[in-house]
Amino acid sequence: MKKAVIALDLGTTGNRAIAFDKSAAIIHSSYCEFPQIHPKPAWVEQDPYDILNTAVHALKETIEKCASYDIVSIGITNQRETTILWNRKTGKPAYNAIVWQCRRTAKTCEDLSEYRRIIKEKTGLFLDPYFSATKIKWILDNAGGAQNQAEKGELIFGTVDCWVLWNLTGGKVHATDVSNAARTLLYNINTLEYDKELLKIFGVTEPLLPKVCDSDYYFGDTLKNITGKSIPITGILGDQQASLFAHAGFEKGVIKNTYGTGLFVMAETGMHVFASDKLVATIAWKLRGETCYALEGSIFTGGEIIRFIKDNLGIINSNAESSNAAKSVDSNGGVYFVPALSGLGAPYWKPEARGLIDGLTGAVNKNHIVRAGLESLAYQTKDVIAEFEKAFKGAGYGAGAFDFSGYKLRVDGKASENDFLMQFQSDILNAKVEKTFFTEMTAFGIAGLSAIASGLWTVPDFFSVKKIEKVYSPSIDGEIREKLYAGWRKAVAKSILECR
């Protein structure tokens, strides 16, 4: 019987299950969206049952379509930091999932500001509403009965991977992998364990937390009455780490950017934890007992700005129109769109910032605004890569460290299909941009990791099927590039000034 592996990709706006055969060809893909909940401005929630039910539906449908295949394993990749607390006996959530984008805990972060340095040293992360710990604290403090359940040991926490895993295994497995644990503000990436000082700072008790495993761990089997077949789950990775694994694996000199709802720029740095006061040091993965680190810049609003322009401003009728609209004008007309819809992430870390459109004149039309929105993704990426360069060149590192000279930017995500954006990204970086053959690289990455763990693929097998579809090369001169970027920096300064 032919063999296959399934990637269960738990995204921010929907869940997808993709089955790959041994040659990495897609057998079937199933996708289910779920709604977002916005109780207040800058608050973002999801119903945990919507997350679970759409994940199970996509998984079951894909399994059914692969009836003639032996499915050797499932790998799970997920939106990170999103926080769910539920009762370990009943499985009932204590509150809605608080999504990574949610900014409700900004005041909590301000109140804990004296701990910023120690948090950064231990976790590699910033004290920011983006990460999980303050979301846990908010639910314990605000969801009726949550604190009491936690004190009785009845309540447990997990990111989305953990919630879905727990349910797929019938409540038998409460676990996550290191790449997700490293995003909670509770896990010390140097000692590779939950940190007692951090738990005390955030008021979290260890019984609440999942077991932390290697990324290629055998996590258990799905229950037949849930998925139709009992299938081993042999890998979990946070979505951006899965994308990085697909793009680079163990190849040096690669920076990847995923153009999803947000933008996620990441490079694998081997055994080195890089110091940066504007970027996140995190765990890429732990495979066969060996931990690999990464440097990351997380940008809150990426491809989301295209949806915003379509749905909220009504300027275009579909995402696909944006590229042609941008190309229909020969410049941005002096317009800059700072897309701080949920504050500004890396490298600014200004959660209170709000978006603005700068430079409007009587000569500006709707296409200039579309173009400025697309250009904002490229500018934000340049902001982060400039910080990468500072971090990599700012200190001496031994063998295995990232070599910034001649780096490659590899891209994926829905917005990477936008031809105008990818060309402008190359132009503003003055670097080549490589677009892979497959935009869903998070799914491909976790499929590869799971298949390697279960023996379907070898490491050479996995990386041999990766192909570059298109290479974009810079086409503007340095003076224009500098002028455009200077205009962007001025617009960002105005956005930050307005939030004071």
C-alpha cells in the first residue's frame, strides 16, 4: 500500500489538513475557516470549539480522501501564543481562546515592567501582550471560577497545538513541544525548563502547564472514533518554526519571511542564543535531543492589511486585485500606510501605536493607497532584517553561527503570491527574493518533520523535493531606494508619536 503523511496546520483564521505522498505530491487538502471575535478594539478571541471542530473536520475529510493510502503519521503545526485554559475532567474551556494578536494585557505588561530584563534574559522574549503568560493571568483573574479551578488542579493551559492534541487523544495527552513552550514567557530557553521565578511573576502554577517534549516526539495516537483511523502524531512545531524548517532546515545563510496575517521573519542560528534588544531569540526546534535556536522578528500586521483594504475600506473587491492596482500607478504618490492595526511589533514593540495613512494630496487615488499598503509589508520586513544584520555582525560567533554575508530571503504565505509585493521587496532590500513552489510551507515543514520521525522520509529525501519557483532581483537604484525608505521611517515616527 502507498504511504502518506498528513500535516494538520492550525492557523489564525482557519485550519487545514494536507496529505503528502512519498514524493511530496499533495494527495488532498481540506480547509475550514472559523470566525474571529472582537469584544473590544484590539481584543481578539476565538471559540476553542470552533478551532477544534474545524480541525477535526479538515483532518477527517483528508483521511477519508486518502482511503487507499497507509497514513504513517500526522504532524501538527499551529498559530503560536494563542492561549486556552480548560477543565482537565470535563474538557470545557474556562474562556474563549485569547489570540496572539490580542492587546488586552498591555496594562498588565506595564505593571510588570520591572521584570523586563530578567524575562528577556531567560526567555529571549519581550514582556509584551503578544505572548501567552499575561493571557493566562487575564483568564485566571477575569473568567468566573477559573482561579478556583486552577487552585484545585482542575484547570490546564495549552496553546492551540496542545488543545487539539489533548482532544484528538481523548484527553490522554497534555503536552506541547519546545518551540511552543518557548513562546509562553514561562519557559527558560537556556535551561530548557519552566522557570520558577517566571511562574511566580505571572502567578502561574506548574500543574497548569503541559509537558514539554522534543519537536519530533511521538505524542500519541488519534482516537479512531474521532478521526476514523488511529494514527500516530509524530511531530509538533509552531507555525513559523515549521516554515523555517521547510525553507532552511539545517542550511546556513537563509532568512525566511512568511507573509501571512502577520509577517514572521526568522533565521536558524544553530546552538547560539543571539542577543538583540529589538528581536526575539527563541527555540527553532529540538530534534533527536539537540536544541536549535533562532532569531525572529514578528510583525503584527502583514497580509491582514490587504484584507483590511478590501473589507474595511472597500477599495478592491478581492485580494488578487491588489497587485494590478499597485502596478497601475508608477509610484506611491508620496503615500505611506503604517498598518499598526494591532500596534507595532518588531522592531518597534509599540502595542499602543495605531495605524495611519500619511502623505495624502489631491493627486492621490485609491490605487496609491493600495500600493502603499502593499509596500508597508516590504518596509516592515526591511526594518526587521536591518536588526538581524546588527545582531549577526555585532558580536563574534563560532562555527555554525549565521553568516549574514550573501544571505537569501525565502518567502511563503498567501501574500507571497503577490507579484508586485515580491518585486518591491527585492527592490527595497536590494537583495534577491526566492519564492518556493509551495506557499503553504508551514504545512510542508511539519509534514517533513513528522515523516522523518516516522521513517517515511529521510532528511535528504525531504530537502531534495524543495524547489524555487521564482527569483526576484532588485531593479531600482540606490537613491530611489533610500528616498522611499526615509519616507517610511518618517511615517512610522508619526505613528509612534501619536500614541504617546
